[in-house]
Amino acid sequence: MLQQTRVAAVIPYYERFLKEFPNPEALADAPEEHLLTLWSGLGYYSRARNLQKAARQIVADGTFPVTYEEIRSLAGVGEYTAAAVASIAFQLPHAAVDGNVRRVIARLTNGKGDARETADLLLDRKNPSRWNQAMMELGAVVCRPRDPLCDQCPIAADCEAFRRGTQRDLPGRRAKPETIYIQRDLLVIRREGKILLAPSSRVQGFWDLPEPFPGARIGAKLGEFRHVITHHSYRFQVSEAIAKKAPVALRWFDEKEIGEIPLSTAAKKGLRCSIHHE
């Protein structure tokens, strides 16, 4: 959950998730729709699906893996996560290189060499758990991206970038993809306590407010909002509408069920427009 998401945002999700899925068996058996409903709002939903796949692997094997290679083989687990779990849970000598650690090493070496190779050389093999967590904390609290606190750094004397005054230039920033601006119309269609929803074209497995379709009679504008997904910037206009018939893929939901299904963030924002309009 902490990959690409702030700690403060994760905590309530984490608590609800553990209450609902206290062990791998519970997560492995969960319907995907229920899983995505609990994850809704965190984004990057492939993480949730991979987490469930990993739970099913663990259940099938009968135990949690205890070597780096076995941990790495779990769905959705990359080099960093495998190294972090292996070192912190099992004291195995693997350097966990996340963005914070990569930044510390880039400044320590003034951008020379490979971050992972350098981390492996520096790793305290007698206590890899403490070393990895210390490096992560150093990057998060002291060796910060834009405003490093070099006067508080315990390894400033060994930092090549600090000696050369290049710490604010490292690591080099990656070029961001150009923002794509997209205009979309969403419809709020209600009938006898039900609301019409469509399978989301933006987030697999989620439901969305439908876009205009043949037979939909569009009425008053309810509002508009912006929504950003990675480098796509959407501008949604929300209108009320009526429809006697709808495409087969669309489905009527009892409005009381809305909180129990995986509803896209855009749909939630669109529905808030209709509530504010009432």
C-alpha cells in the first residue's frame, strides 16, 4: 500500500484491510469486487490484484517464503520489496534500494557508479535490517529531495556531493511525460431508487458513471471537475439524463449498494456534483 501512496493516506485503508483480511487465506478467497471496493481510492489497482495473487501463492505453498528468491517470486514483488522483507523479517543480507536510498547513494558518491551495487558494498551484513531501515530513514528525514539537511547528516563528512556542493543537483531529475488533456461527459441517470453505471474504461474492474449513449436524453448540467490519473488530466462535465433503454454492458444498481461496489474516484466525484445540485 505504501508504494506510490503517502503514509497518512494509507493508515485507514491498512486498518480496514487487515480487519477484513486477517490472514492469507481470507485474502485469497475474497471476491475481486470486494477487494477492489476496499482498495478504492488508493489507485494503482494492479497492486491489489497482485497482493491477492501472492496470498494465493502462499496458501498453495502452505507457508510464507523465507529466502530472497522465493519472496521475489511472489506476484507483484520486485527487488526492493523482496530485499526489504528478506532483510527486516529474516536478517538476510540484501540491500533494499528504494527512492530514498538511491538518493542518499547518489549524493554520497556524487552520482558515480550503480546505486544497487554501491548499496550492496556498503551493506552491514551482520545487521542488514538495521542498515536498510537506517538508510531509508536517512533519505526520508535528512537527505531530502529538495532541501537536504546536510548540517544534521551523520555521514556528511563522507559525502562527495556535500564536499563539492552538488547535493541539490543529485540525483538528476527524470523527464516527466507530457500531460495529456482529455474532456469527458458523464451522465447521472436515476430510476426508481436505482442508478445506471458502466464498466470503467479507465480503471479495470470498477464501475463508472456512463458517458452519453444513443437513447440517453441529456438534461441539466450538474457540475464539472478535474481528475488526474498519472499524466492524463481529465475534465469531466456531469449532467443529469434519462434513458428508457441502455447498452447491454451497463447495469442498474440500487443506490443503497453504491458503498459496497468498486466505484471509480471519478464516479464518486460525479455523484457529489449531483448531491450538491439537489
